[in-house]
Amino acid sequence: MPPAIAAARVLVRDLAARGVRDVVLAPGSRSAPLAYALAEADAAGELTLHVRVDERTAGFLALGLARGSELVRLENTISHGQRAVGTDGVLEAAPARGTDAVPGPGGTVVPVAVVTTSGTAVANLHPAVLEAHHTGVPLLVLTADRPHELRGTGASQTTDQVGIFAGALRFAADVPAPDGRAGEHRDLVAVAARAVAAAVGARTGHPGPVHLNISFREPLQPSSPLVPDAGRSPRAADRASAGTHQGGTSAAPGGERAASPASGAWSQPVVGRAVPRYTDAPALPGDPPRTVVVAGDGAGPQARRLAEAHGWPLFAEPSSGACGGPNAVAGYRLVLGAHELAATIEQVVVLGRPTLSRPVQRLLGREDVAVTVVTPGGGPWPDPARNAALVVPGLAPSWFEGPATAETGGVTPDPPGFLAAWREAGRAAAGVLGSVTADEAVAAGLLSAPYAALAVARAVAATLGEGDLLVVGSSNPVRDLDLVLGLDGAAPTILANRGLAGIDGMVSTATGVALAAARDGRRTRALLGDLTFLHDAGGLLCGPDEPHANLQVIVVNDDGGSIFATLEHGALAAASPAGAAAFERVFGTPHGANLGQLCAGYGVDHQLVLDVPSLRHALQAPSHGIQVIEVHVPRAARLAESRDLAARVVAAVRAVGISSDR
């Protein structure tokens, strides 16, 4: 067997044994050894292979698979009664994306792998790698390369791939080309163990992407067709996944030994998990008393638990995982942005990474506000205002015990009127938001109705069933959801790529989430803007032999980028005809694309709806494959609507007599 083929086979078998369940492959010649090995493993049922022709799409599909798998695991863990913090009275790191801080029935999370050939194929993975880096998603990047003697010689499709993702990786290795030497397969398994452990943050609590750049010499094809070994069961992938639950992050299933065709047998390294434990748990700040909890992206349900334990108002972003409950304040950013009630806040506890709201960022930057940031693992903490007074790596169990008495010390209870004032403000804001998005308010049709995009977001969230997932794009869709969540009951589970808050890769991310969630019997829906959808239209392409996702994609089409109208650029555009013309070209970016024809070209179902009842009807239909539901909404009045809505909320809050002295 050629050395490249033998080594690729060993690597793929080892990754499957470590529990890697999904691998996304973009085809190419130099990566052929890995492609053959992956096809063999897929046929044996050891893992699931997903093939995509576009490397950027492949990267985000892998990201979505990892995020969807992790979210299902965490929610299943919580549903089985596992705690998010230590139960022995000792502080443990809060559960971070990709870490196994909450062991339980969901098992140990492992990375999803993405495989490419050499050259520009590698560079096309960079956006997904950056997103994985900033959100802490375990991603295993395997790139094929020319052997060292061909690098720097002008060989075709060859560039310097070593360090191409520098600054965004938890681990990287440049693996020499296999040549059949004794021990090379053992070395390959050893580096794979380090890569997987680093990806899940086993030793650091800081998960993220890793990169193995693997050289291959010709021949790159097997000497005979590869067939699954007789002893390799189609359920091997399930056994491998189960094996990781018992021996640590990188345990071989059931203690089995992986054999090398060239070098005999060896023990697979088992990498134990280093869970930070703090015998001297930091005390929850006791003064000043008027505290709010800000739950940013990825905060988790512990943010809601903390707020409710202490009677603190909760400002929760859609992708925080903490939305809902009696302390959640509807329209919090509108109240913060324009009402004197915000001036009463003296302390903020931040969980997750808040990115949606300028009023929240202004709050976190106030010199008269004490800011505590809870950040798990060994990664950087979110504090763009450079104003954090205390940074802690997790939540002590005592933090959830409620306000302490004077005898026991700890937290001073907030004035009883503080939470009541914020609850009343939230109810007043919800009344305004509910009225402008009610059916009668948009009865004339979505294309001409004010606040149409808000009404669409409300309908999308309200028609999700229990356990369903919603993937939301950046820009206006996620901010619209932020305002309407909770108007119609419990908020759904929401995922968003808020690491860099870009619009790229969202169709592919949602597809990956849908594929992962379907294994748990859960439906997935995506809410995207038109530019976000067009940016990743290639994500609709899926070959006939590939696993297909059932996914509803709702596209809010306002023919351009309306979020810029709500920023300073919108005010300049409104000042003069010349400013308006310049704005429309360089920020508005109208495209006039026919999404129906585009979908037809990909063989994807498309439906255009014109009003909310039709939208609800379309959303309630079961989806088979990817289904695009397009909704046209106006863009010209976005700035005026945002200002009007803020003014209405402030007026409603003041009308019920809420003042800063409560």
C-alpha cells in the first residue's frame, strides 16, 4: 500500500476512534489519500462524510455541524438534571463552547473535521476558522500539501500553508510526508491526539480550531480499491462516540488498540481533561446593590438562573441561551438607550459576549458602574470598554443561593423597587412592540407595512415548536429578534455566528446545524437577510449522494443593506439628495436579484409570501430538504421606524410612572 494511503487510513481511523463523527471534504488531488480513507470510513459507518465543492462552504458547514452537535449535547445534559456548576461546593469553570465542563448523557464533545487540498483551497477556510476561533468552536482543519522538497519551487498549486491561520489556532502541526518509515503511524496518532485535545480545550478550557497541514508524496491513489475491514462494523461510529464518554477527551473506544498496516500496534493516547477548580472562590460583589445581568452570545442558562436567584433584571441577547423568565426585560436596549432608569444601574454582571447593542456597550463603559465579567476557560474576556473591575473564570455554587443575610455576608439584596421598575419597563416596552407587530398593524401586506421586518421575526419565532432550533443571521434579523422574543411565550433556542458577526457562511452554518439537530429529532429554521443569503448562496448546493438537511430558510428581502440606515450613515443620507445617492450605492447596495430563479438553479424549493398569515402557513408546513421562504419588506423607512419605536417605548415607560428614583 502506498505510504500516503496507509497514513491517511490510519489518521482517519484514529479520528473516528476518538469520536469524530462528521467530516466535511472539499475534493482535490493532493488530498486524495484522505478522500479515499474517508470514503472507506463512511461506507463502514465509522463516520459521516459530507462532500462540498466550495471550501468556504465546507468550512462553515463543519462549523454548523460542530455548533449544532454541541448545543444538542448541552441541552440534553441540562434536561437530565446536570448542573452547570460544581455540585461539591467548589468553583468549576463555567461550561464553554466545546468543553465538557458538564459531563453527562450527551457525552464528550469532539471536533468536526474539514479537509481540503492545497493552495487557495486552504485560504478559503479562513473565515470559518476565524469564526470558530472567536466563538470557541472545536474545528479540526486538515489540509493537504506538497512534500517539503516541492515547496518554494514554483510547483503547481503550492503556497506557504504553514501558519496561514496564525493567531486563530489552539494547535498547529506541519506533518511530514509519509514514506513508510518505522514508527511514522505512531507519530501521526500522537499528533492527532494533541490536535483533538487542543480543539476541545481539554487542557486549557479554551476550545477552538486546530490545523494539521499534512504533506503527501505520489502516488496519491491506492494500488487496489479500498474496502472496509471485515471487523469494522457499520455501528463503529456509535461505539467510538460512546467510548469517549468514559476515558477522557481522546479515549479509544473500549480500550481498543489501533493497528498500523506498516508498524504493528500501539496504544492510543488518552488525554485527560484538566478542569479548573478554585478552592478560593471569588465572592460575588456585594456593593453596589442595583445590579443587572447582561447575557451575551453563548452565556447559557446560568445567566438566567443567576438573575432570578438574586432578583436582578436580565438583559438577554437572542443567542445567549438565557432568554425568558420573570426577570427578562423586553426591549431592554430601547429603555437603556433613552430612559433615565438606566442611570440607576450601579453594577453589571456579564456572561457570554454581548455584541448587539450600543446602549449595552455604553452601560458597560460607564465609570460609575462596577462591571464583573464571567469568562470560562483560558481565553480572553470580553471587555471592549476596558472597564471590568472583576474577571472570574466561573460561577461558584454560592452565587446561585440568592441574596445573603447580614449574618452570612455576601450579597446585599437589591432594593425591592429596582427589579419591579425594570419589570414594569419591560412590560411597557412589550406592549409597544406587540402592538406594532400585531396582525392588524401589518394587514395591508408586508411590502408596504411599517415594522414589517419586526412582524416577520415575531412570526418566525412564534411558530417554532418545542425543541426546534433557529439560526439567525447578523445585521437586522438578529436585532429584530432581540426586540420580539418573548412576546408569544417561551423563546426558542437560537444560534448565531457572533464571533465576528459577519454575514458570510450562514446558509452553510444553518445546514450543518440542521444535520446535527435532526439526529436528535429536532427541526431547524434560519432567519436571514437578503445580502446574507446571497453571500452564501453556494451553500444551497448539495450533491445527490450527500446527507441532505431539512431546513426552512426565511429570507427577509429589502433589496440591500438596511442596517446601515440605522447607523450614522443613515443620518448623513437623509441630509441631502447627494448624500442619499451615495448612501444607496455604497451602503444600500441594491441588487435586484431574483431569488426564485436562483433557487431553481440549485433545485431548491422557493416560496414568496406577501403577508403574515401566508408566512405562518408556510412555516407550519413540514420541510423536505432545503426550503426558501422569501418575504419582501420595505427598506426606505428603516431609520425613521427605529427612531419612532424608541420614542414610543420611552413614552410608554414614562406613562406608567417609572422613574429613576425607584
